[in-house]
Amino acid sequence: ALVTLKIYNVLGQEMATILDREDMNEGTQEVQFNANEFSSGVYFYRIVAEGLDEDGVATSTYQTVKKMMLVK
């Protein structure tokens, strides 16, 4: 799947793009995120995964938004 992972503040402003249509295999994945430039508070992350067929054509899309708390 092609995966996009973005971080947003509580106002809905995009703060960072961690993954931008990166090709990832199925299964559990781990991504490191350096939040040194962010202040403590509530943020949201949005994951969009576009499933691909054998020809590389998008067949389905999964997306979710989750809340996270950053505490320093």
C-alpha cells in the first residue's frame, strides 16, 4: 500500500508529514517521529493507506484519524 501519515494540531493545521505515499508492506509497521519542535499538547494523526493491485493501480483506500497527547 501507499501510506501517508500526517500530524495536525487542534486547529486542523498540518504540522508535519511523516510519510508521503511511501510504499509499505502489509503487517505491523513502525515509524519514528522526532517531536522536539512541538510543544506539549493534543495533536491528531491521519493515516491514509491506498491498496494497490498487481499493476500498481489503487484498488481501495483506508483512512483514519486518531488523537495523541504529547507530553514533554
